[in-house]
Amino acid sequence: MAATQTEYSIAGQARSTDAAAATRLGCGFITFKMEQDRSALDYALDRPVKPAALMLSFGDPTPFARDIVDRGIPLICQIQSMAQLPQAVDAGASVIVAQGVEAGGHGYSAYEGRSTFTFVPEIADWLTSHAPEVMLLAAGGVADGRGLAAAMMLGADGALLGSRLWATRESQASGMAIEQAVKASGDDTARSLVFDVLREKQWPGEYHARTLRNAIHRKWEDRLEDLRAAPEAAIADYKAGVAEEDYTRAHVTVGEGTGLIKANASAQDVIETITQQARRLLRS
């Protein structure tokens, strides 16, 4: 998710009374959007408190990486293919996030993307040979301690959690949306362009978004060209669904790991539970 100046400022102000907390604040950016406007990145770089880390995803990090790395800020690069790996390492990434197609939200399409289960060890092998100092995180389908332990057995140093932390009490997501995710199975998600059209978002063609496959998605998923040709009525229907919190029409952005989300717990409880479970499994 790209950060705006306002979002970054609010996050910083929320922690301004706790200097230690402010030093742990990081931020992520959609790289291809910064080719059009990098003011949010510059705003983050100019804050009095240096970000703990900055993350770039969805595009070539090279034009922006030097400004980050030269300030001593760790650079995290999320990638979706092996071809992007040397580019991210050469740009100065301290951490690589290997995003599989199981992940919620935007990532490579089902045609271009990789499964987390095979993508992570292939990247781990490459890093061992070419850049052993760079850390590796797995993303996509990791929602409990079993997933974290599996990722580490495959060569990752840890995991980046998306859907599981989205569905927590600290999240800004609608409680009703989280309810839908808790009820859903991984079978209920799909990766497509439907909600990009309905949300009037312009992404490069190789990136599709995984969401719950609700009624409005099913209505249009096999008629994408019709939707693109005359989207106005469908967009109005979608926007009404968002306003009414009707999740047969509004989108819920979660990955295949949604089937492992059993409750809307606190983020602290989620992290502690996942960590403890993974430790038990790795010890055994």
C-alpha cells in the first residue's frame, strides 16, 4: 500500500510522544506510482525522525533506492519474480520480500506469478550464492505459526504478514469486512482485474489483485472486456456497496490465508501466538 503524506504524518504524530516508538516507524510505497509523483517519499525522507525502514514494491526500485540507502535507512524490496531479484539486490536492498500469488491485494497475475512454496527456496538459494547478507521474508499465505515455520524451513528469515494482520482489532479495515474474511475459505478468493476496474485504479497489466470472490466479482469476472467497455453503472453499484458496507458489492482484500483466520484478535496476540507456534514446530 502506498503511503500519502497525510497518512505518514498521522502515523508519526500518533507516536510523537514516544521517541522509541517513532524510531520503529516504517513506510511502504508503490514504486511505479512514484514515477509519476515521488513527493510522499521525499516527505518521509525529510522527517526529523528517520524511518526504521522503507519498502518499495511493484516496479524498478533503482531510481529511488539511492536516496533511501544513502541516508542509512534499510531498504526492503518486495518482488514477484526471479528476474526482479538481482535488480533489487543491486539497488541496495537489505531485505527481500518474496511475494507469492497466494497473497492478498496486488501481486503478479496468475499467469506470471509464483507459488510462495517454490518461490522462497529458489530465492534463498540465489541469495546464499550471490548476496548472503541480504535477509529474506516470505509473503503470501502465511497466517499462522505453521506458515512461519514452513517459510523458515524453506530458507526465509521470517515472514511478512498481510491478511492476518489486516484482520486485527488495530486495523483500520471495517469490522464488517473482517467478519467476511473470518467466515471465508481460501477457495473464496480470486486474483483478477475486476476490482481495479470498479475502483478506477490503473495498474500495470502484470499486476492483478486478490480479493474475496463476492457477488459483484462473479458477475463480471468472465465479462471483463464488457466491464471495461461500459463500466459506469457497475462502478456506481460498487461505490454504493462501499457506502452501505454491503460486501456482496464492496471488495474485501485478503489472500488465500483467509481460511486460516478464525477470529478478529489483537495484533499483539496474533504475533505472539504465531511466534510461539512456530518455535514449537521448529524445535520439534
